[in-house]
Amino acid sequence: MELSQPSDESKVLIIYTGGTIGMLVGHQGYVPEPYFLTETLHSQHRFHDPLEESLFSHSASVEGFREWSGRTTPVASPRSSTFASRESSPGPATIQPPSTLPVRSPRPIGAPIALAPSGQSSQHSLLRHPSCRKVADNVYEANLHSLVTPRTSANGSNSKRIRYVILEWHPLLDSSNMEIADWVRIATEIELNYTTFDAFVVLHGTDTMAYTSSALSFLLEDLGKTVIVTGAQIPLSQLRNDAVDNLLGALTIAGHYIIPDITVNWNNVIRQTGLRRFKAHKQMSPSVATLRLFPGITSATIRAFLTPPVQGVVLETFGAGNAPQRADLMDALKEACDRGVVIVAISQCSKGAVSPDYETGIGLLKVGVVSGGDMTPEVSVSRCS
């Protein structure tokens, strides 16, 4: 059952790539568990409020709510009076089926996982086995069941429900296994679902999250909607974790604001001002590497590092963009630049930027090395790609 969007509801797509946030403890440490995250969020009222769902359907009853939740006795709640007031309202005393939203992906949606065990609710089976269809070349679509949060407000804003669906990757990836093709896949899924949803949350492992978020900043052109990349250091399956706050915070911000972060310097927020249509770039080069300078590095090492098929190099330099000014080393860099290798200089320091303040930095610029300013290693790698 697809629902039209009311004015007090935001629609958010969660692209769940994997990562610690949805893992369980196995024999070899934390391992991803398919559908664990989706079904856990479905069962927790802070992430999915059946009362909100029922009130929105305008055909709820106390009996229907208890049937939905499996409870046989009343539960004290400051909102129970609101629900009870509908007990005598006209219409059938049943809970409407959960609403669905169409979601698209360049890969088939869902996975060939064994059917739910006997006795498990059919709703869990539907969560695990969406009906997927191919709608175009390399485009698949499925109606995924949506979850809805309790009403929330942020910084005095109007109260909203946040309706969201989870597009879960199969297999789920530890972010250490993320590659360029996966960055492009995320960008493509945002592009394919751009008109259906108000905002996007990418659930990702923390090991390479900075690389993925940096890449998306270049792949998503003329972006006019919020995209949040988040994850967790401790999975949702553990009693004490950072997953709940991270995901709730991401959903709340995505559902209320068109901004890149929670702490906002409004003067620096870049808004979409033109009429150009949003698009995702899908061409990246895997022939990019990082080279960290160190005292005593030889020109033979640099030449070996810069041999084909390398097309781009992030050169991690000393201080404000400085390097040893030995002739053999400069010649090796110049030879690579002359044959088309893009070399971007950044600083090894945790803060600061590359600047032409020192002779040892100006020498790099003279042989064709490009200044990376204050770019981080993650940003530099994705930019060179």
C-alpha cells in the first residue's frame, strides 16, 4: 500500500552498505548479519512507532494495536488516551498493512536467504523477500516496507514523522572491503531515488567512512538534498553502543533540515542556487595511490612508485608542502608529471595546508606538482580518482 506524503512527514532512504552498526558477534569477531538491522529497528518503538502508523491509517483500534504488537493487556502510556479515543470511531477495527515505497538500485534488491522459520510473522518474511523487478538496463525496483518514527521536532521546528525504508546491500560489506565501484553504486542509488525521497542516510563502516564521504562530495553534483554518512564503533546488538544515537540523530537531521551537518555555521552552508538538474558521476580511476615522503627517500623508490598504470598520486609532503630538493628526486617527479601523471601535494600534518611559503615547496610546484591546499588524504585520493 503506497501512501501519499502528508505535509508533516519526511521520507528518508537509508542505504545500508554494512559496517559495525549492524553486526553480531561470531566466532571470528564482529560479522555482518543480513536483515538484523532492519528487523531490529522494526521492533523498537523509537525507530518504528506502530501507534503513529495506526493513527495515520485512520482505522486503528486498541484491539488492533494489541493484535499488531502481540500484547494482551494494556500498557500505561501518556498517549494511550489518544489511542483509546479512537476505539469507538467508525470504520473497521483493524491495522492497515504497512505502507511501501518504491526503491531503485543498479543491483537486484533482496537476497536469496532461506524463508523465515515456522511461526515467524509474515511481516518479517516480507521484509526479507521483497518482490524485485527489472525496469531498465541495470535498474531494479522493489516496493520496500517503510518504518515510521514517532513525531519529532528539532530546534523548535514543527513536529514531523520520519518515514524511511532501508535498502540493504547483499552481501553487506565491512568498509575495509569498500572499493571505487561501491562509491559509484552509492551515488547511483541516490540518483535513482532522488525524486522519491527528501533525504538520504548511508550506513557505513567506520574504517573507510572518510574515503566514501569524500568521494560522494565529488560524485554528487548539484546536490539539493541532505546526504548523511554514519555508522557506529559498537554495534546495535550490544547493550551499550553508539549506534542508537548515531542513527536516530541522522534520521532526525535528515528529516528536518537540508544541511550537511548537525552543528551549522549558516554563513558557510552552500545551497543549490541554480536550476541545473542533480546528477551522479560514475567514472572514476582505480590507478591512484598515495606516497608519503620521508627523510632519505630515494629517487629509485619514487620512479618505481610512479610507473604505469599509475595515473594519479597523492604526495604527502612535510609541513606546508615541502620536499627534499635533491635534483634526482625532482627529476623523477617532473618525468611523471610530463607524461600526464597528476601529482597532488598535501601536508602530512593533521592541521594546516600546502602553501608556497618555502623554497622547498616552490620547487615541487615548478616541476608540475599541484597544490592540494588543506585537503585530507581521503579527500585527495577520491578527488584524484
